[in-house]
Amino acid sequence: MINDPKEYSEIIRILSKTLLFNKIDAPTFKIILDHFSVKILPKKSVIFSDEINKYLYIIIEGRAKLSCVNEETGREYIIDLLEIGDIFNAVSFFDNNDEIFFIETIDDLKVLQAELSLAKNFLDINPTLNQYLLPYFGRMMRTIENNSSNLALYDTMTRLARLLLKYIHTEEAGKSQLIPIRLIADLPHETIAQMIGTARKIVNINLQHLKKEHIIAVRNGKLYVTNIQKLILKAKI
């Protein structure tokens, strides 16, 4: 339970801007938040699937990556980046599963935490809340589907271009020559490689090509897009 009125109001303000919570009214928010407490997870914390399947976590500050590891090669593949409003392993909210995956925090992470069993009981008592979950799960399913298609059908340059387009701040296009990129702009090349199923060296080479073609630029350690139309061509969209 969240006792601090200022923190409570700030959490509602933050979550009300997210896909999962943007249509929830104040009384429903109160009912939901009464089941949660606030927890801080330091940067580079790792949370494995056995713990995720016991608790429901909702991000209210920071970024994390949802990953799995190939048992034969030991290579990590990032399934998705999680941000404000996202749930750790949302599938466990409905069904226990034995999939091996883990969450690693990219930043110091602030989350809401509740026992998964309590959250499931709450949903059973309030089935109308499913209408808010459906769009969120739809987005998650599209992300996984797109990732699988990209890995199967496209080369690394195309996959990289599609990744950059996914996180571009399209509303900033035309306002500046440097168009910001959300979430991934400051990530290490190793992490970007894990997101598109390749090696860090290949990402480095592809980024250099994009720079030479004046499609992207780097300023203060962050990636920016400088030519959206050329990036779209690289993405084969």
C-alpha cells in the first residue's frame, strides 16, 4: 500500500500516460494501487523467472530488458525493452509458465510490486479490467511477432534500421536536423546487437555505414536520426 499522498499522486500521473493505464479512472486506480508497494531495483539488477512468476511488477521509472539465453550457445537475446507502464512477464499474470527468461535493469528502476496471486484474485473479482489489458497484450504480441519475422526474413542492416524507426520520436521530425530516438539512443552496441540477433561488431559496422550516408548522427554519446526517408528505405518498409 502506498501511504505517501504525494508519491501516490505522482504514480497516478505517470501511469495515466501509459497504454495500460490511460483509460482507468481515479476510483479504479485507488483500488489497484491499494494492492501494491513501491520497490527500488538498482541498475544491473537481475530478476529471474522464478521470482517474476511470484510477483507482479509494474515499472514507474527507468528501463529494463526482458531477455532469454540460448542454452547451447550461451548467447543472450533481448525479447523486448520495458519502460514506464510495462509489466515484467505479463503472461505470468494469467498463467504460470516454465519458460526460462530474466529481467535486467538498465537504469535504477522504480517499480510497483504485488504478489501475483493477489493480483490474479483482484482481476477475478474485477473482470471489467480485462478491457484495459487487451490493448497492452495486443502490443506485446505484435512486438514478439515482428521480432520473429525480422530475424527470419531480413539482414542485420534492415533489422537495425527497423529498430531505430521503432523508437524514433516521430513528433520531433521537422523541428530539428537531429531527431531523437527513445529508449535505445544511449545503449551499448552490445545491447543493440542482442536486440536484433547479431554481434556487436556487426552493429558497429552498420552504424558506421549509416553515419557515412548521413542517416544517423551521434551527439554526446546518443544516437539521432538525420534522414528519416533514407532510414525507411534501409528498413525496406
